[in-house]
Amino acid sequence: MSAVTMEAVTADGMERIVLGRGRHRLSAWRAGGGSPRSVLVAFHGRAMSPGYFAGPVAPHTSLLALASSLGHTVLAVERPGYGLSRSSHPLGLPLADQARLLRQALTDYAELNPVGAGFFLLGHSDGGKTALYLAGEPWGEAPAERLLGLDLNGCGWHYSQASAHFPSTLGAGAGRLNWGPLRLYPGGTFRASRALLRDVPTAEEADTAFWPARFPGAAARVRCPVRLTFGEHEGWWRLDRDELAAMAACFTRIRRPMVEHLAEAGHNLSLGLAAPRYHLGALAFLEECLTTAPATVR
């Protein structure tokens, strides 16, 4: 079976594709095509789905729309344990195991599709954790094996006091942590977002408590440029100056990451009114990564 299978093309031009083979197949939304400048791979957060990056209320400012308009292919991937892969992995997979499966899926993708200068990873919340693990997987110098950069948002190191009872917080009170003030979102966001929600796989749920202990080791394996973004009203993470400095210092093999604070934004950056500012900032960082990448072999 092909490593990339077409499912459908929607009215907005987004393709629904299947990555991988056999029991390791994953659904993805793809925007852009032809001969891309790079491939941006986006990973949704806990209990979400790839439509998070399509902007259900303001699609013209979504990550998929903006990145593809600048000549990049975007793959918004449904992480292992969600959607299509749930039948093969009914309990899901721990985040590090998700990363290994995703690495193979991207290798398979590059065998059949142009990737331009290489891959660029972007992850939100738990998707950022997966992206961090994935960035620490082996990558090469050829464009099809090259990792250009890593952009994480809503993904910190130590959980905040407000989320001290996590994961039981999800049962009551998580709305404030996930969203922040309602004024940060366009009208209709919460109604539209219901269609994005998915059950959290059991293995991913169990992995949550171990993240603070595993973050330093995961960060120390990363060898590409990194950018970290947190909304002004981010509630899940400790974000004081000492915490952010210690977090950045965990990336021991690279120049200290950029740390950005986005005003008037909550945890779900890509769904809020601040989404265009976040997306354009991430794409500007991708441009910087492209200027420092080795010349593409043609």
C-alpha cells in the first residue's frame, strides 16, 4: 500500500490524506502542493484534531491557509491514538512512541512527495510535547531528511499551581485553563470547536504526569532552532522568569531558544483573535530557519 493515500479534497481545497502503511496509518490534512519551499508539519493538542489548524471560524487566517499561501506544504497530522489510527492503537501511544511512528511516516512521505528544503515542526500543547520528542529523533542533511526548526506553543515544563490537580482538572475547571477570557475569541468559536474535540487516548493520559521529569532529556536531544510561544493568559504552565530561563537552558545542543509572549491570547492560540499574529510569527521564524539551512540539492 502506498505511504500516502488520498481520501478527499474539500471545498476549500484542503486535501484529506493518509500517511504511512498498514496498522501505522495516520490521517492528515494537507494544504499546498506542487514544489513547496518546505513542509510544515503541525501537531494538534490533547483532545483535539487537525481541524484546529484550519481555523473553523476564520479559515483565511489559519495556519493551513497562511503557510500554503507562502509556498509551503502544510501537513496537519492526526496524532497516533486519534481518529484513523485508533483502530490499530485503541489505547493510543505514549508521546515518545508517537514521535517514532511519526518519524517513519514523514520518511515515507518524503519518498513520494517533494519537501523543498526540508521539514519544519509546529506543535500545540501535548502536540508540542510530541513535536519535541520528534525533533530529537535522527535527522539527516539531505532535504528529505532535514529538520529546519521547531515551533512550540502552549507547551511548557512544569505545570502551574492552577493545574495542580491535573488530570482531574479536565472534569471541572479546565475551561478557564484551556481558553482564558472569552473576549480572546471570535464569536462562534466555542460552538465550532465542538466538532474538533476527540477522546484522549489512555496511554497519552497516563503519560501526562511524567512530562516534567522527561522534558530536560527530550530538550537536550534537539539540534535544530527552537521557538517557544505562550499566550498572555496561558494557565497550564509555570511561566515566571526563572522557569523560562531554566526551560531554555535545557536545550543544551543549540543556541538558546527564542521565547515569545503573545498579548491578548489564551492557551488555544490558533483559535483566538491573536491567531494571525501567532501564525505569522511562526512563519517568520520558519523564514529565518530557511536562510540558515544548507542549500537544497536539486
